Amino acid sequence: MNRFVLLCHHTAKDQFHWDFLFEGPNACKTFSVTQKLAEKAQRTGTLECTVTPLTDHRLAYLDYEGPVSDNRGFVERLDFGTCQTIGKTIHYQGQLCSGTINLRDDFSVMKFFMTQAVNDG
């Protein structure tokens, strides 16, 4: 099993988004969830949405909390756990949340479920 982490990336005053990072052999496949969708997930405990793929992130971010280079805010670790890719689906299980990301050629769809409240920091 590989590792996954959910980071809250604070970019400006009262602005943030969630980054989901999934461990690969040399880097983390990374997806972003907007602040609006993250707030909806916090209210309802569930979310199904299209996620934005980002460029792969360094493996160091699996264990990192703190400032992001070039004055791009800071990241706070909200959850962590394990993940497994089966075909074109990433399955993840953390301490506070679990779900899947179905990878498609033109977009990816995330299903997210919370078992406990996730704070945005």
C-alpha cells in the first residue's frame, strides 16, 4: 500500500484549497479541491465532484507541514492514510476520510466521505 495525505493549502487571508496527494514511485499524483467544495464537504460529510489535477508533487510533502516556497502560503496536514490504485481508480483510506478518485482522460471524479470532522485550520 502507498500513502496518501490531505493538505489544506492556505494561500491568502481566509482563502484555502485542499490538496490530495497520492504516493507514487517517484512523486505524488496530486489533485486540488476548491475552497467552496471543501466547505461543502465539511458541512455535509460527503462530496462527489470533479477534481483538478495538479503537477506531481515531491514525496516530501507526504510528511510536510509549513510554508510553501516562493511565498505561496503554507500547508497544514488534515489527514493521512493509505491508498491503492486499481486500474484507473485510486482508493484511499485515512483517519478522517476515505473515498475514490476515478481517473479519466479528460477529467477525474472524486468521491469523498468523512468519518470525523475535517477542520480547515
